Amino acid sequence: MMDWLVGYLRQRKILGRFNDCFQSIPSYPEFQPFKPAYQEVSSWQGKDIRTMMRFLLAVLGPILIDGVRSRQSENARVVACVRSSVEFLLFLGPRNHSDYTLGLLDNRLSIFYTSKSVFGPHRSTKARTKNFETKWAAMEAKGSEEGWSRAQMKVEKEKLETAIYHFQFPKMHMLGHVSNSIRRMASRDNLSTDISEFLHIENVKEAYSASNRVQYEDHMV
């Protein structure tokens, strides 16, 4: 999501403000903010992401909410998407859950699924962009022939963008199983990527460095 957000902020020419605010967060007991700007962080670990989630909305909100007149505006939808994802992750933290807290999880996930389409254009690749431009040119020509109104052209363009710049990949789908997983197997408070990240250094990086870089798979195993 952060890649989509950076693309959106860059397009709005407010990425510099975001970086400045990101660096200006003061320290607090049991909370150590980042010294570099967001884009200057070369490697993100699980603990770094968890730390960022604690203040991301406080940094982003004032930048985007300024001048918002409607909840349907792009800035408002971006804030809603980021807020719902941050709250979803924070709600996963407690050791114990109830129907109420799981309902909060499902609610935040529903908001995230609804609002994430605002980042669609920022998931573009060269292939997707070329596909979109080709199909939109044909659709635009068809609309001109049939006398489509400007409003209808806008609706058709949004439909095409949604169809091409979609979010249909496994990670998005798996989020929908989180609350059912907690009901079946209890809280996920001990689930962390830190262990696999540390093992990746020892079992993969160091093993690769000790190989001849040619038949490295055999040497690593």
C-alpha cells in the first residue's frame, strides 16, 4: 500500500511535505521515530512497519484533509483507505478477541476493500497502461459515434480502469480470512515475520555468499 500512497503523493506534488512530517515526529516513551525521511529508509523490517503504523495517519491526515469538501473526493478516499488498513492491523494486536473486536476487524476490512480503488491508477505497469490506452481509444471512438454524454464517458472510463488496474491477487484475498482464522485458532499475537526475516539472513544470504554463485542452489542445500 505504501508504494501506491507514494505514487499518489508524488502525483499531487506533496510527497516532500509527507517526508518532512514523517521526519518531524517527536520521540515518546517506548516509541522511537525514524530519523530519515520515508524514502530514505532503504530496508523495511516487520518492526519498522509496525512502528510506522502507529503514526502514519497522524502524518498523512493533515496533508490530505486540508480543503476536502466531500467524503467522495480522492483525498478523503485515500485517508479512509489508509485509516482502515492501519486500524485493521492495530486491531490484530490484542491477545484476546470477542465478537465485538472481530466485528471491528471485518468493518475496517470492508472499508479498505471499498476505498482501495482510489489507488488503481498507481498500480500501473507499462503493459497495463498500454492495454488501457488501446482499449480506451477504441471505447472513446465508439462513444463519439454513439453520442455518449460526458458523464457516461467518465463512467465507462472508470469501469475500464477498475477492470485493468485491479487488486485481484492472493494477499488481498487472504485478508478476508483473518477473522475466521482467529475464531478457529485464537489470537495471532505471536505471529511475526521477524523470525523468518532473521533466518533468511543465515539460511539464504550467508549460504549464497559461501557458494560459487554458479551452482548456488546445490551448495546452499
